[in-house]
Amino acid sequence: MNLTLVRGDGIGPEIVDSAVKVLDKIANKYKHKVSYTSVLAGGCAIDECGFPLPQSTIDACLRSDSVLLGAVGGPKWDTLPGHLRPERALLGIRKELGLYANIRPVKLYKALSGRCPLRNTESFDIVIVRELIGGMYFGKSGRAFGEMGEEAFDTETYSALEIERIGRTAFEYAKKRRKKVTSVDKANVLESSRLWREVMHRLSREYPDIEYGDMLVDNAAMQLIRNPMQFDVIVTSNMFGDILSDEASQLTGSIGLLPSASLGDSKRAMYEPIHGSAPDITGKGIANPIATILSVAMMLSFTFRLEDEAKEIEDAVEAVLDEGFLTNDIGGELTTDEITEKILEKI
Ligand SMILES: NC(=O)c1ccc[n+]([C@@H]2O[C@H](COP(=O)([O-])OP(=O)(O)OC[C@H]3O[C@@H](n4cnc5c(N)ncnc54)[C@H](O)[C@@H]3O)[C@@H](O)[C@H]2O)c1
């Protein structure tokens, strides 16, 4: 396995280092060879070379089998103009690698059901399939002067092809699960959402065994809290997916638990926690590394088809939580290193 590590900013280096320890232990146990190339992206790249995504980082990502990323961004770079901000690096890697599908499993662990803010919710298991390289985050944006003075605009554009490929990812994923897809849009207001809905309807006819439904995003935000158990696979646009998955993360107890896989048409993909660089806890040694460790499990399963190895990591995490070993964000006192050690002991 030839991996590129993008540690990034804030807690990024702390959690990536934990995940690498877990990957090394699994690789050693199952006799796989892993080589790593570390590269800069985000704020650290701005400090070092003046821009967030150096070409050498893109080249390294393109040369590797997969990318493991921590997080980018932080207050130090918040006043930079949009095109120079650390977050541009993320968007750039996703675009350069053609990673249009972001898979975000959201699962409530039994051991953490008490951390779920909903009453009488003991379990749910949702996957949010978020479109990743289109829509508002990649549309035309800018500043202007209009009748009301200074203006700014961001545009949402989706082609039928972009919608179809993310839709197909969701339907195919649902086949392996509880066979239900909910497409989330804002078709009562947005033209891009009306096309989204038309394409999803066409696609749903190719998958008669999958139960399909549409939901407006405002209702989806409400339904996630009212009854998360009703969902299996949610498919949605870049921006709606970004917001809904952060909302959903809170139902699991902490955003520090949620991994993700960003996939394209090739096997090469990027794996990263859904959370950001958490500047408020950076350097304290208390970041929860589980989201990044579970991202490694997704990488072993999705890119390398190493299902036993992936499952061993997932089981180790679950066992550690079951035994009550918890970090601060989920009501415990273990440090990043201590919980990593507990997970390593289970492998
Ligand atoms: N993928 C990415 O790199 C990514 C994603 C989102 C935000 N960001 C950037 O991160 C910076 C901070 O953003 P934010 O504060 O809105 O979101 P954030 O996800 O970094 O933090 C939100 C809250 O969750 C907590 N948290 C996050 N990850 C945690 C973990 N692993 N363990 C324990 N607690 C954790 C933080 O301490 C904070 O209180 C910004 O610059 C933002 O642009 C980057």
C-alpha cells in the first residue's frame, strides 16, 4: 500500500499519527507492506510555500493508492481571501482526484446511546452520500456593487450527469444495506434541485428493489432529529450533505467519531474524518482519533478490499467503547494517545 498522508492543521497531525499507528499494527499482523509519503496542504502549506495546495501535494496524491487526510484550517488563516484559504486545498484535492462521492456512515454505538441527545433512541445506522465536487462550493462566486451597495454571490449548478453518478453511488450502496434511498433537495425553490429530483426519479426506476423517496432539506433536518431510524441511505448535494452530516454527527455523541471516504471512478480515494481542525483543543492531546481510525478501516475495505482487516479495526473501536474507555468529547478522560493504545491492544 502506497499512501499519501496529509496531516494538515490543528488536531490533524495528532489524529493522523494515531490512525497510522493502528494501520501499522494491522499491516504488521496481516503482513501487508505500507509506505507513506507525507505532504503539506492547508494552513501549514500556506506558511511554508505561500499557497494552500502545492503542485507537489497533488502529484503525490495522484501517484499513491490512497490519501489519508486529517483536517485543514484554523483562525490563523481566517482573514485570507477565499482562493487562498486552507479549505481550498481540500476542494482542490477532491477535484484533482475526481472524488465526487463522499460516503459518511453515521452510526450510534450501543455503548454511547446515553450520549445521543434524543430520548428513546438506542440505535440507528445511516449513510449520507454527499456529492463532493459540484454545486455551490464549486460554482461561480464573486463580489459586485448593485442597487443595495456591496453584494456577494455564490451559484449552485448541477449537470444531469453529476447528479446521475452520485445517485448511482447511493443506489448501489443501498443494495448492500437495508435497500432504502432518500434523496434530499430543495425542489420547491431551487431549479438545480428540480433537475436533481428528475434525475433521481429516472434512476430510481432502474432500481425497483430499492425503496425510494424524496425529502426537502428543511424537512430532512427535522426528520433526522424526530426519527433517525427511518433513514438508510441519504443522497444529497455538496452543501446540504455538509450541513446534514454535522447535524447527524451529534446524534452519535460526537463529531470525533465519524469517518468518511471520498470516492471517484478509480480505486484511488481519500479518507478523512468529517470534522475540522478543532482549533479549540489543538495541542491539548485530547482529540478523539476514532473518526480517523475508522477512516483507515474504510480505506482498507473500499480501496484495498481487505474486509477482515477493516472489520478488525471496527471491532477494536467498538470493544474499547463497550469497555468504557472514552475521550473527553464522549464523556471520558482518556487522551488521544491513551485511547489509541487501548485500540492497539485489541488488535
Ligand atoms: N475537512 C476539513 O479539513 C474541515 C472540515 C470542517 C471544518 N474545517 C475547518 O476547521 C476549522 C474549525 O472548524 P469548526 O470549529 O467549525 O469545526 P470542527 O469540526 O473543527 O470543530 C467543531 C467542534 O467539534 C470539536 N471536535 C472536532 N473534532 C473533534 C475530535 N476529533 N475530537 C474531539 N472534539 C472534536 C471541536 O473541538 C469543536 O468544539 C475551520 O477552519 C474550518 O474551516 C476543516
